[in-house]
Amino acid sequence: MPVEFLGIAATHDGSEVSPRSGASFDKDYTLKLARAHQEYGWDRVLFAYSSGSPDPSPAAAYIAARTETLQLLVAHRPNVSYPTFAAKTFATLDRISDGRLAVHFITGGNDHEQGREGDTLGKDERYDRTHEYIRIVKKIWTSHEPFDHEGTHYRFHDFVSDTFPVQQPHPLVSFGGSSAAAYAAGGAEADIYCLWGEPLAQTAEQIASVKAAARAAGRTDVPRIQVAFRPILAPTEELAWEKAHRTLERIRARKAGAPLTRHHGLTNPQNAGSQRLLAAAAAGERHDRALWTPTAAATGGAGNSNALVGTPETVAQALLDYYDLGVDIISARGYDLLDDAIDFGRQVIPIVREEVAKRDAARADTSTKSAAGQADDRPDNRADDRASAQQVPQPVA
């Protein structure tokens, strides 16, 4: 299966290494960054969500009207709007973008951040609510007759939308999380399951958990797997590691001067994903081929924060290690957002796409030959292919 690349649709130029230079929604910068992703080979960009940030939906509509092929992933928290309203909003966005929308449903991993917008549910209740919410939104997208809903979190009667998405049966549903409750909800409903970048062995464990949850929910398919990293690139390995340590110092200086965001840098994060990132950092700074954890440790495991460090070739090969585990969507975001998006698009994406095409061609050839003998009935045997072809790269000393 072809690999896809997800970048960030930031609405300003700030990051963990530098404060923003203007307003939280800078139209010119937002458009310049999106167009750079489109020009340099990225498939999709994420419009992220936090309690005080610009609303992702109108920002996505702004970009949809000014790009041609770039796909849009809009993050959404179920606590901020009723599912009947959200379903119409997303269907309208899919119309505006001519079928380029996907929706990332966020359950929320921090009680304090959720409480800023009036959400008082505990984490497991939030996952239950998200599960119900996604089911409702999907039904609204596909139902042309009025229906009632009497659920745990939502109740309404005689609703039918007059606004339907371009994509059939509906836009892709994206979901993330690293707890048992997350696996259950996302395994049942997600088209794409999102993970933060961890060492290969731990990523394989999470993929297995997602697939098991999908089977337990009665699905005959499984979600596609997305993994997120912070690439740090340079022409040589030595220069890449020098850049990595400079980046870490910039993060620490930025954190010392002011909070990275109002919820970054927590010492005891509640969500399982951040806890896993900090556990990987505690186990060592360097893992596998190029994974580097101090950037995650410096931010308290806040979001996508583990780095891949090296030359474009090294980082590409590290990404291919994850592809061979069963990951086919790569989320990547640098620390200098615009320049790093261009560099990654120019230098890394072409290598990964070429190597994936070679793997797929070899697999197709093997399948053709084996069809004359015995069939391989595994739905996705990339992890088995990988295990037999090569060993997991060992941490660099």
C-alpha cells in the first residue's frame, strides 16, 4: 500500500523553539505553510485543536479554497459541539474541499485542559462519549431519513441532515490514544489510528492492541496505522546530532522563558500516550536506528515530541522500519515549521516513496508466484516479512 505523509497546518510560526511573531491566526503564514506542503509532496495537513487556539474548521475552509490537491485533517473535540451540528460542519467542509476532508476525533487526555471548555467527564467516560459521538456523526453522514437517538451522552429526535459529504460513504475518521479505552473505541470506529512515535517494539505492541480491538468489535478490516515524529535533518550524521542538541537547548530556553503552551511541560501527564513517551525517554535517549527521546522528556511528553535524527537517508530508512511494522501514514513536523516542511518534502519523502514502491512490487511478485502454490491468507504480512528479512536496528551506543 502506498505510504502517505501528514504535516501540520499551523496558523502561526511559533513552536517549541520560538514564540510566534504575530497573531495566533496569521492568514499569510497559514497559507504559505499549506502551499509548501502541497508543493513538496505531502498528502495531508492537520488542523490541530486546543482550548484557546483558532478554530480548525474555518481555518481548514480557508485553506481548502486556496489549494487544489492538499487533503485536510480537522481535529475536533466532542465536548465542544453537539454531534448533529458537527456532522453538518464536516459535510460542508467536505463540499468546500471537493472531498478532501478527514476528521480527527480527540477524546482529551488532560482533565484541566478539558475543563477549560466545561468538560467535567473522567477519561474513560470521555472515550465512551467519543465512541457514541463518532457513531452518530457517521449515521448523520449516511442517513437520508429522519432518526431518533437515545444514548448515554446524547439524545435527539427526528433529525435528518440536508448536507452530505462528497466522499462516500463518509470522510475518513481518525482517532488516537494508547489506553485500553482508546483501543476499544478507536478499534471499533477509526479508519486511521494515530500513535506517537515510540521505539519499534513498543509500536508493534500498540499496533497489535489496535488490531485486537478491531477484531473484538466485529470488524473484518482494521484501521490504518499512523505514527508521528519530529524529524531533525542535516547533510551528515555529525551535523544532524549537533542540530539535535541545539534544538534541545532551544526547547529548554523557550520553556524557561515562558510555558510552551498552557498545557505543555506537565510533570505527571494523565494520558497514557505521554506516559509512554516519558517511559521510553527514561529507558534511554537513543533507540533503534534514529529515534531520540530528550525532546519528549523536555516537554513532559507533550504530544508528538520524539525526534528522528540523521541525514535524510537515515531518517527515511528509520521511517521504512515503521512501514515494515504495518505503519503506512507518517506524521512529521519539524521545529522550524516552514523550512523543515520543505526540507522533509524535498529530501525524505521521495526516498520513502521509492523504497515503498520497491517493497510493494516485490511483495506483488512474491504473491503472484505463491498463488500457483499455496496462498498466504494473512491480511497484512509486512511485519512478518520484516522479521524474516532483517533484525530490528539496535540502539546506537
